[in-house]
Amino acid sequence: MIGISEIKLICPPLPNIPWQEKPADCIAPMWRHKENPIIGRNPLPEVSRIFNSAVLPYKNGFVGVFRGEQRDGFPHIYFGKSSDALHWEFESEKIRFTDENGETFQPLYAYDPRLVKVENTYYAIWCQDMYGAAIGMAKTHDFKTFTRLENPFLPYNRNAVLFPRRINGNYVMLSRPCDNGHTAFGDIFISESKDLEFWGRHRHVMGKSENWWENLKIGGGAAPIETDRGWLLFYHGVVNTCNGYVYSVGAAILDICKPSKVLHRCANYVLTPEEWYEERGFVPNVCFPCATLQDSESGRIALYYGCADSYVGIAYTTVSEIYEYILAHDCTDSHDRSLGKR
Ligand code: BMA
């Protein structure tokens, strides 16, 4: 397709991004790391499973915030570091959060963390209890001290994802209002803030679609990736089957200045449970995207996703390949293309 090969990632170079070439027989827009899952069962004495986790480059290596399911069943967030983003070393104790006065301020539980760098600060965003499922947030500069910020949204809400830069001067966050259980509905909304404390200008971004893989609900996944054609968003879409929910990965492009407008949205999933570690586990049939690494020089993207609520996997693509696939299967409708204000 004309011009697609020129699409650019707007991000720093990352020459040490994990990478494997696309297998010759692969017809899909994304392909799995051959040694998946990269994190197996019982990764720590007190943790039985790590999944739905987020990573970022840091200094010469990588850091991450990981959803660790303790042996009492409660999820908490664990810090990890790695030199290659494939082999991870975890702190044995969950992250201990403090408030802005340095006092302990620990959530009862915390799950599905995302990790985003905006300017010179790193933000972890997760789901936690605030009289029900709600969004928690903390900032850090050194990954030693994590300072809790005000809870951005009222309950019930999950899948909050911060954009990696301000847009029109404001911080911008996606989220997915929900109920307090295994929510059977859900659209992606967007909100803005001048100071990360007071949030407003709420807009609808996109909802479930008529395509069966995402006809129950959707939710934000990895932090949006800036390109010269818009924000590339990997999100999750869910279908209800007679054997329960199936989570796949979807992809869309949002307007760069007005990201409540969807420019293109892919009718097909770009990754769906097919491998044993995605189909079999604590919750079968789950591919749950939470982070990406990307390299501006090569256009390479490595997507980190939770597998069956039990493992972490990586899938690869390039910005041109995924953009071309989205355009070739574009199903954006007038609701998606609107500003999302009623
Ligand atoms: C969602 C979230 C995710 C989980 C998924 C599948 O509601 O709770 O953490 O991966 O369900 O169980």
C-alpha cells in the first residue's frame, strides 16, 4: 500500500528491543515470541502467577510492574528488572506505596498495572478497591519510592491507560467504566487533566462492535503509541461463549490531537488465544495486552500480554505491518469517528 512503509513511530530509538523475525508461514499481523511464555508459574515464593503486566525501558535495561497473584489469592504489584526484557528478576516483596507525606498508603489489592513515562516521571496505573473496582495511580522517579496520587475516577472503573505525553497541554487517560463484578458491558472513554488530580472533559472513544470477537465489551490495553498517522492503540475485546469470556487483542488508530476520534479500527482481532499458554490456565482463553516496547529506527513493536491469567507472553509486529492490516480491515463507523460528546 502506497506510503505505509513511510509510517513513523514517534519515540526514542530502542536498539535492544526484544525481537524475532516473522515466521515465513505466518499469515497474521502479529507473531509470538518462540520461547513464550516468558514468565512461568510460581515465579516467587509468595506468588503463584504473574500476568497482565507492563514494562518500559529504563537506563540501559528495562523495568516493569507485574501483577503477582499471591498464594492467598490477592493480586498485588511487584517490581521487576531485566537487562533484555525477556528474563526478569522480581523483588520478592510487593511494592509498598506511600502517600505524598511519606506515610504508608497500601491498596487492599492491585491488579492489571500499566506503566507510562510522561516527561521525566514514571506512572503506574492499576485497578484497586475503592468501595469497589476503581483506578489507582502512583508516580516514581527511581522505582524505589512509589507515591500514590489521588484516585482519578469514581468507582467502578478498570483498564485505565495514560497517554505518554500531554495533548493540548493536558494529561490524557483512557478508562473503562464497569461494574463491580465480571462486567458484561464496557466501552473505552477518555478524560483530561491539567494536574493529574482533577479529571474532566470526558468523551466516548469507542464501544464494543458487531464483530463477534469484541461484541460483549472492550477495554484499553497498552499505552497508546505515537505515530505520524495517529495514536496506535492495542486494546482487548471480549466475546461471551457457552464456556465463558474469550479475550483477544484489537488495534485501532486514534486522532493525534483529538484522540476521542477513532480514525481506523480493525474488524479482526490481531491476536487471539491459540497457544496452550493462552488457552489453558487459571482463566482459559485470555490474551490481555498491557504494554509495548517500540523502536523508532526499525519500526519494531513488542507487545506484552497476559496469557490465561497465568503467564506473560510477547508478540511482535512492525508499525507498518499493523497499520496496513488495520487499514485493510477498517470497520470504523460514524460513532467511532465522532468526538464522543453528547
Ligand atoms: C478482567 C480482568 C483481567 C483478567 C480478565 C480475565 O475482568 O480482571 O485482570 O485478565 O478479566 O479473567
